[in-house]
Amino acid sequence: MFTLRIRDLREDRDLKQQVIANLLNCSQVCYSRYETGERAIPLECLVKLAEFYGTSVDYLLGLTDEPRPYPRRKKR
């Protein structure tokens, strides 16, 4: 589920893997392995993707079908 979500989000925006790899500070080959499930994605990369696509980590992981992110807590 996760691999399909990140690939579909990228393709829906007509982005190349290299663009997302640059965002995540990794190589295109490394990012490709995230999309195919050959490599586990680090948590900090998952958070960057959720912020970039304007969605929640839960949506990326397939825990919800609601793409809108949760409201953030106000900083104290």
C-alpha cells in the first residue's frame, strides 16, 4: 500500500523520481527502492513526504484513506 501511495502521489504531480530523491537527500536509485519496497524508508523521509504532498503519514502508510492531514497542535 505504502509503495503505491508514494508512487501515485509523485506520478499525479508529473514528478520524476530524481525530484523526490533531491527532496529527501538521497539518490534516485535509493528513492526507487523506496517505491518498490526493496528498501525501508526512514521515518524522517516519511515525514518530509507527508509535508511535501500535504497529507498525513497515516495516509502514506495506508492506515487511512483520508488524504487531508490532521490539524497540528499549537506550539506553547
